[in-house]
Amino acid sequence: MDVTAWALVPVAGMLVAGTAAVLIVVVALKDTASRDRATVLRAVAEVIRAVRGRSR
């Protein structure tokens, strides 16, 4: 692997993870009442933290 690949692989990984997180939020908030959005976003954040391996 050359130096360019060493730099691009982590960037591509973060881009994929960021895109997935945004898509999860969009799908989760679709057709959600405004009073429930905070709860949905909190739950999505906990799922993303669990996938990444972090806890509070």
C-alpha cells in the first residue's frame, strides 16, 4: 500500500459511516410526529454509539 491509500482508506471509512448515520436519521424521522422526534434522535444516537463501541 502506498501513502495515498493509507490516507484515503480512513477518510473513505468516515465518509461511509457519516452517510450511514445521516440515512438512519432520515429514515427514523420520516413520518414521525414532532413531539416524538427528540426521543427518536436519542435512540438513534444510542444505536450509533453502540455500533461504534462507545458508551456514555
